[in-house]
Amino acid sequence: MFRQIRALATCSRRRCLSTGSGAQPADSVTHFGFKTVREDEKEQLVGSVFRNVASKYDVMNDFMSGGIHRLWKDYLIQTINPSSDAKLLDVAGGTGDIAFRFLNHCNAKYGPTHSASVRVVDINPAMLEVGKQRSKAIGLGDSDKISFEEGNAENLANVDSSSVDVYTIAFGIRNCTHVDKVIAEAYRVLKPGGRFTVLEFGHVENQVVKGIYDLYSFQVIPKLGHIVANDAESYQYLVESIRKFPPQPKFASMIKDAGFKVVGKGWEDLTFGVAAIHSGFKI
């Protein structure tokens, strides 16, 4: 399947960079990892990646991070510290990692009678199916405190304006074609006082750590993808996509430009900046 994706991306790149009369305007191209593709094709390409990796996504996250991604996600929920009646919108959260942590936190802090709830939205049906199956396995299949639905982060058509208290997107925003539209939609759907929180891979500044991290990313992770998921190239895309995402200061500026109020510099580095938590408040 990924050979077809690669062929499509290659053809897209040739069309986009052509100087003939059929050339696409410069603003119609974007990146798919290190490849250049048409904007209207990136969503399809990314979708194919996540269909390929969905069943092994959580296992591969453990292999890739040595389990550290679990600590980052735990810390994300601790940082948010949701109230007993918080309404969370978790975008690109199909497998349920953030949603389940959110509910576990509320159960532990407020008891089972709390009224907090989470709505998981993901563009990829395969990822959502993994989350639904996990939800059933832990006894939440019939719970009214969690729901799963298909939706596009750039156009949350089924989410009312000013309707949620917290918006999270963990390791998903870098895969979106128009990051600015994602941020704008987050601002729209949040209530005044609501919090926009992004957990995403970052850019490492320490040159020694960066050298080790780059070596591991490009030489080890794709090989792990081949061994564990029989798919090296999807994981090659994932590590490339991290390098194409804006560095922490630039992304924080994008959040501020969308109207959010940030505290301090607007983000907190995790594990030398391998990941970062960005936050903005709708005031």
C-alpha cells in the first residue's frame, strides 16, 4: 500500500514543481514528510499512513519512546487539571490515549459521579475503531462520558462554537495540512476562559542530544516500524514530519496570532525538547 502512496507523492511533487502551463500555484503545495505534494493530496497520504499503522500505533509508540510517551501524556492531563464538570474535545485522539487518561484523572480526583466528559474526534476511521475497541475493553463502551466521531481538525463542522472547556491535540497537529486553520477552529469551539493544549514533538536545541536523537529517529525508528508493524516507510514519514513542524517559539507565535493568551513563553519542553506542551487561553 505504501508503494502506492509513495508513487502518488512522487507524481504530485513533479506536478507541483513543473514550470509548464499546468503548474500549480506556489501556495497550493505543502510537505508530506520531506516530500513536496499538493495540498489537496496531503490529507489522503496522511490518512493512508495512519490506516497502515493504526493497529500497531500504541505498541510502536512504546518502542519508539521507550514508554516515555506515557509519562508525557500523564503530565499533559496533570497540567490541564480538569474540573469535575469539564467538557474536553480531544482532536486527532482516535486511539483514546488522552481521553482515557482524562477520565481516569477525573474518577480519581472527584469520584465516579463527576460530570466531566470527553468527545474524541479523529479524521481516520481506523484509528477511531482502535479507540472504540479499547473503550469497550475497559468498560466504557456504553458510557455517556466518552464518544468517538469522525471529523476534520481544520473544520469541526459538528462542534458548536464556544461549547467546550478544554481542547487537546496530542501528536496530531503536525499531520494537518493547514495548522493555522486547526488553531482557529480550536479558538472558535472553546468557551471564553477555555484552554487550548497541544502535546507535540519539538526541536531539540542541545546539539549533543540532537545528534543522538536524530540518529535514533532516522536509523532506528523506521527499522522498528519494519520489525513491529511491517511498515518502515510510514514511520520514516512520521520522523520526517517532526522536522517539518515549526519549532517551539514559532508555533507559540502562531497560537498567539490566533487570539489566544499565553502564559510566559507559551510552552514547556519535555525531555530536552523532544516533545513540548503548548497552551493558550481564550480570553
